Amino acid sequence: MALITKAIKGTQDILPAQVHHNQFIEKTMLTIAGKFGFKEIRTPVFEHTELFTRSVGSTTDVVQKEMYTFNDKGGRSITLRPEGTAGAVRAFLEHGLFNEAYPQKVCYLTSCYRYEKPQAGRLREFQQFGAECFGTSAPAADGEMIALADEIFAFLGVKNLKLELNSIGCPQCRAHYHAALKTYFDAKKAELCVTCLDRLDRNPMRILDCKSPVCGAIAKDAPAMLDYICADCAEHFKAVKQYLDAMHIPYAINPRIVRGLDYYTRTVFEFVSDEIGAQGTVCGGGRYDGLVEEVGGPSVPSLGFALGLERLVLLMKAQGIELPAPAACELYIASVGEKGSLQAAALTHALRVSGVSAQFDVVGRSVKAQMKYADKIAAVYSMVLGDDDLEKGEVNLKKMDTGEIQPIKLKNFVDDFINIMVRQAADSLIDSLDL
């Protein structure tokens, strides 16, 4: 067999054996977010390029190197979303949600696209869970946002994640910090990469986020933002830590966190792991108090985070966390001949309508092959429908794990089978409780 093509580099297929794990994780995220008052939002996979250049920042690696941008047939510059916040902000403004009661809380499960060198935990098409909270400058909201991410990890059983916290100040105090950074990096211009030389005048803080090992080594001794934040930002940061302490959420201060996007202000945070290689940041976020205004709306202080599903799955596998198995087939109906097949189809349909997971043969296998298939899909019960069974109006129901056989009438079959399942579930519960 020769395939005409394979999946594009940096993308992946998620096969049925893994999909149910992803679905469980995704449902968990949406359910927990719902407890916090977040409602799901869905935005388009592509937007006008200007949305990302204005919001994410023209000096970031995302905009300079990683975006999938093209002109459509109308000559408009279009970009596949590299992150979820900008689209959520655009929708918040376009549909007038800023006129609703604050805070407005939204969350999403979305695919994002960045042209990066593929490696474990870093793909060119990747999945994110994100949460955004619009309309509050209160440090309590920062604490709540971090608590949401923390509860998701706790519910899924993820351990050994370290919450790192920093403040990158407001535009006013950051101007003083930028001046200090420029003075520091000016003295080392000869060693900086070409990209960072461009950043030096436009946004020297972006140098702290450079992936070049040379620039990274230089940045280690650069001034720290926490030494330059104003009194208001310092008070806000102090209050955020107090809320985390009140909720018993441990954290460590990391003065080097700046995040990779220009829209952040004040609080920034990351949940990091040392168990999944170089791509250790599983979740990151913070405040973006000026972003709504930058995109063309009123001044609306806001904050959010994004959680990478691929990295989370990688970490859960590394920690051996077991997730619920997919729902099993509760009854496989094998058949002999055309009449048996028709009756199997009718019973299977009736069972499914009543909420039972049931299957019958749609390939035309022999009875032996059908029973092998029933075993392979781990069916809980099986039975065979032949001419004799139809004539008697009764079949033998087999419990697959024990081989136990019990007769069951075809008349009222669906109700009788459901009753058998209920009794089986009750017996299993009693056994588990040692009653």
C-alpha cells in the first residue's frame, strides 16, 4: 500500500483509542469552568490578520515568525488563529457583551496554529482550553482565574505542577523598566541575535522571551520588573498573593516570567512541569487590562489563561494517570440468515433508542467470526438470533466475562434486557461494598 500523502508535519491524528481520553478531559474542563460561572464561546478558526498584529504584538515571535497568514480570494490578509484570546475579545466587542453585567466570563476549546519546530508538546496545530474574564481589575479575579486552572489539574489527578507568578506592571511603570532594560542590553548589542536587535528599540522586554540560548544567557542578569513596578501595581500583586494564600494555592515568584504575547499587564502566571521535557509550561495566563481598548473597544480590564491539551495529555501519561475507559458495548447481537439479520437490526435499533449501547453484524460474517468480534469489542452480553430462535420467540443471553447463559423472551425484549442490566449493576455495587 502506498499512501498518496501523510499528515502534514507538526499535525497529528487523534485516533479512537485516545479520543475518549481527550473527551473526558475536555468535558472536565468545561464542567469545572461552569462551576466558576464561565460559559462556552466558539469563534472562527481564522480572523483578519490585523487582529493578531494589534493584539498579540508585532515584536513577538508569534507575529514575526509563527503565524499562518495568507491572502484570500478577495485580497484580504487572513490568519489562522495562533491563540484564542484575541478572537474572544473581538467577539466580546462585536456582539456588545461589554454592555452586559460584569464580569463577563467565557471559556473555549479551540485549535490554534503556529509555524514552529515540532517536538514533544509543541505542534503546528494544537488544542487549547482557554478562559477569559472581562470587566474587572480586582485582584480577587486574578486569584479566581488561577484557582480555576488549579482545580482542573487537581480533579484530573495531575501532580508536581509548580505555579510560578510575576507582575510585569502597568504601561506607566513598565516605561521605566524598558529604559533600564535598554541601557542593559545596549551594552551587549554585539551579542544579541538579529531579532532581538530589532526588539531593543521597540520592546526590549521581548528579549527576555527570546529562545536563542545566547540571548537567554545575557537576559539572566538583566534587571527584574519587580524592582520597577509602581506602588499601585505592587499593591495589586500583594493582594493577588493574599487571595492565593487564602485559597491555599502554593506558588513561587519567578521574576523572569513575561509571557510570549504583548498584551499582558500586571499579573502573569504559569503552571510548569519538569516531567515533559523542554516544553514544560502546561498553562499560562495573566491580565490584559489594555487589550480590549487596543482592539477598538472601551477600557475594560480583563484577564485569562490558556491550557495546552497536548502537553496536559503528555504529562498525564508521564504520571501514569488512568482515565475512565470508553463505554463498552452492552449487547452484541449475532445473527444467522436474512431473517435473523433483520430482527437483529430491529432489536438493536430499539435498544439504542432506549439508551442501550448495542451492535449487530453489518459485515456478513459467520457466527463464529461475529462472536470473535463481540469478544474483541469487549461486549458485556451477546446472543445469537437464528431461525429456530425466532420460531421459539426466545434466545440465550450470554454474559461474556463469565459465560453464564440465561434465556430471554423476544417479546418485551428491550424492557427485560434493561432490567437484567439494572440488576447486574446493583449486584456489582453490593459486591463492591461487601454487603
